[in-house]
Amino acid sequence: MKPKSGWIEANLLRDFKAEGTDAHRLCTVEDGWVERFGCDVLISFKTVLARECLIQELHSWASTVRFEFGRIFARFLPRKNEEREVPRLIFGDAAKNLQTIATERHLKFGIDFGAGYSVGLFVDQRENRRYVRYIAPKRLLNCFAYTCSFSVSAACAGATTINVDLSKKSLARGRENFAINSLPTIDHRFIADDVMAVLPRLARKGEKFDMIILDPPTFSRSPGGKTFYVESDFEKLLVNAFDLAERDSYILVSTNCSALREHALEVMARYGLKTARRAGTFHRQPLLPDFPAGGGASSIWLILR
């Protein structure tokens, strides 16, 4: 069977290989998508029919562009977060462990298909991580740090970092990402706590940063029962971050919430600037060549003046 449109071209696949990247999107269709992590492939699907079609098209496309892969994992895309499940192995060696390593511009990141719904690296943040390396901040605050991929990108350019996330397991995986890139963690802090509680504490201590990453989940609940809803709480999060931002600092404002696109993020950022009596400009990254227009997380960079 001939693969339908939505699969990346062979020349883009060669470009990724040339730049040292094997973590990226392979295909996007209406009811799902396919991503590559090292030698493994992850299919995300809304319907069983979409999953079966993507499996067949993957084999056909791979033969056409001479793409070799190992295992295929699949995960259902539920409407409710509480219905999410870990990816399931549907093709390949079941005896192998569920972990692998993916590479992005020669940086390595641990991938674990059995650790949860998300496998350890969000490929739609690839250009934002590249921008972090390009700016090369001195001190980075990584909020909702997950497995600390932004911090690894900053650390390889010489930055010290503070990483905040509710999950101790995610931060432990973040430490592992530092280790597999031969980056010592002596100048990096890992705080397992609620971001909304940590930011005021850092401000009271007089901490300042020249780059802050704000990429929160759509919803989260702390062990104490406090909830975070990105649509209603993002503005407060941003204003709190301003208290920690140096002059001429960079703040990434990003979300995968479909209700908040780039324009909405900019409106919130402008309101936050007015509230905090700060000035700033905006920067947008180029579109990702492996994603359709409007696909992936919405992001803007706010440059404080």
C-alpha cells in the first residue's frame, strides 16, 4: 500500500540525520500521529482504525525512504487525562526493556515507554531547546521541568539551572539525562515541589535568572490538593516569574492546551507586563518542518527590557 500524505519526505529525514537528531515527528493525520525516538516508533491514535492505517502506512513509507526502525509502540489519545495509559508494544522484541536513548542535535535523552503516558521528551519543543543553546543563558529556571531537557540544553552551553517539578521520578530522570551527556549536576538544583509555591520563595531569597521556562501542563494537582489550570492560572504564573527575571532576560511561554494559541499567550503576556510594570518584546521560533501548521505546542518567547 502506498502511504498517504502526512509523512515526511526523505530529504527531511536526511537533514535530521545530518544534524544529529533522531527524535522527531514522522507523520501527522487527522486522528493521530507517528513519532520517532531513536530506533523506536510511537504511534498516537484516536481510533483503532487510525492506528491500523498508520501501522500499514509506516511499513510502506519506511520501505520507500529506506528508514529502518526497531519496535513500534502505540498509545490511545483519550479525551480525559485520567484515562491515559502507558504506550503498548505492538511490534518488535517483547523481551527487550522499554527504555532507549534518543538524540537531538547530538544531545542524548532517555526515553521510557513504560514510565507513563509521556515517554520523556516532547519533540515539538525541539526548536525552543535549540534557542536555549543559542542564547546560552547563565542561570536558567526550569518550571514544570519534567525530565529537564531544557536544562540539559542550557547546561551544555554553560548555564547553571534550577529545576522544579512535582514528580521526584521525573527529576530523577532529569539527573540521568545530565549523566548520559556527561554533564555534572553539582551546579544544578532539583526541587520536587509545586511551582506556584516555589516561585515566591525564590523571589524572597532574591534569586534572579536570565532565562525562565514556563511550559506547564494543562492541569495538575499537588500532593496538598492545590490545583493548577493553565487557562485560569497562567497569568498569575507569569507575573510571579517576572519577580525572578533579570533585565534583558528571556521567558518561554508555552502550552499544549488547544484553547491557548500564540495570540492568546501574547495577550496574557502583555497583560502580565502591564501588571508588573515591565517592558518586553516578543520572539517566535520558525515552524517545525515535521509538524503541520498549528500542530504541536503553542509558544512565544518574551524578552524583558
